[in-house]
Amino acid sequence: MLCWHCIFICSIFWNMNATARLSKREIGALVRTYRQKVGLKGTELASLAHISQSKISKIETGYAGSLRPDELTRILNILKVPEHILQQVVISLGPAQPPAILPVYQELEGNSMLEARAKKTVRAFGVSLVHVLLQTYRYRQALLTLHDVKDLAGEMKRTMLRQDQLWERGKTFHILLAESVLYTCFSNQEIHLAQLDRISRALDLPTKSQVGIIPLEAGLAPRDLGHFTIYDEHTVLDALQSREIETTDPEIVTTYVQVFDQLESLALYGQAAIDRVERAKSHFR
């Protein structure tokens, strides 16, 4: 038996035209229908989308005060809503904006020299994007294209050179990814699944370098965390939503080291982490 939400969505999109604008109530019904279809609870969707549960509830009931294109794009990608419906929602909200999951391009571009100077350890934490050292070629290319980077070929070459550092003798990389990263798809399914495969292989590398996954149940608050990298415990680069901060202040660096240690204590490694990646793969297949 079909629920009324499914019937409602069918009535919206059966003869949908490219210029139709959906109401908040129609968009809310769409979100709720696809959330139920993929078997997610409201709390789970809120955690994956970095949005409060109350806002998810307001979106689904049509009572959200404002609907941001970047937030809805993120929600609909998680719910695997078909591309033509996603485009229609964006049209209904006005001009599309770059997804808010991509605040850290400056961090990705600016720390290659710091990595090269680091003699012993590089420790990095990512809350919404795969760290550049683990990005596949096509994932990185899609990210840079989304940011309309002019020297795409040059930037791709620099990325590949940076990734060579993972195998440098005497240097250790410790990278932590929030589990929500595994569900953040800003390109297409094929590219994202290939990226998840790359993460799986990195989790099982027989080297001194480590990759850990911080599970959703750890209860991270993404809005309170940036993407940060610590170099030899003497320099920190923190990429915030609108700027990046580099510091060598010993007291501040010590604080970041303590935060990283706390995050590390929450992380899963080895088979437990691989299982989380496999779960994400099944979500996108």
C-alpha cells in the first residue's frame, strides 16, 4: 500500500515541466518520501547532512522559515533523489549556490609546502571532505571544477605530487575522517564509489601512516569543527568556513594536538573502519 506522501510526489512530478516552481510543502513531502524510501530516521538524516533535527522536521512539514539551496542539495544527494528532481528543487529556490560542504578549498590548495617541510608527522582531520592526500584523481578533478579553478591541469599535477609524500621514508601521516564524509557526494555515483574504494585501501595500508573513521554515533558537532592539519606539532593550519588560519603559537598548537588526540580516541580503525566504508558503498549502489 502506497503512503500518501508517495502519491503526492507522483502527482507533483508525473508531468513536471522545467519552469514549474515547487512550494515548501511539496519540497517537504519530497524529502520525507525519499528519506523513508532509503530507510533513514530524521535524526540520522540530520547527522549526515550537518543540519539540526528540528530543521529537518520543519523542512518536511513545509514550515521551514528559509530553504537554502546548498542545504537541500546536500539532503537530496544523501537521499539519492534523481537528478531531474534535484534540478527542479534548485530551480524552485532560485539560483544554485556552491554546496556548503565545500568550505575548504583554500586549505587544500595552501598547505602543500607545509607538508613538504614537515619532517616527521602530518595529522589531519576532515569533517565534510576527503583529505586531499586520499582523494582520487576524478574526485579531486570534480572538486576543483566545482570551484571553477582556472589552472586545473597544474593543480591536478600538484595534487599528485603531494600524494607521493604518503610513501616518503621517515614521515608519518595520520588522517581522521568523520563518517559523514563517506556520504557527502558532490559529483556522481561512479566517482564517489571509486573514492570510497580508495579510502578502503588506505584503511588497510601496511605502512606507518594511519587513516581512521570517526563514527556518526560519536556525536560530533560539524559546525563547531573546521578542517585542520598539524605539522610536526609546531604549525597548525585551520580552514574555517570563510578563511584559513595558520599559527605556530605553542599554546594554540598544543590545544589542537589535544583536540586531535580526543578525536583519535573516538575513531575506528582496521576492519571496523572498513565496515563503515562498505556500509556507505551499499548506500550509493
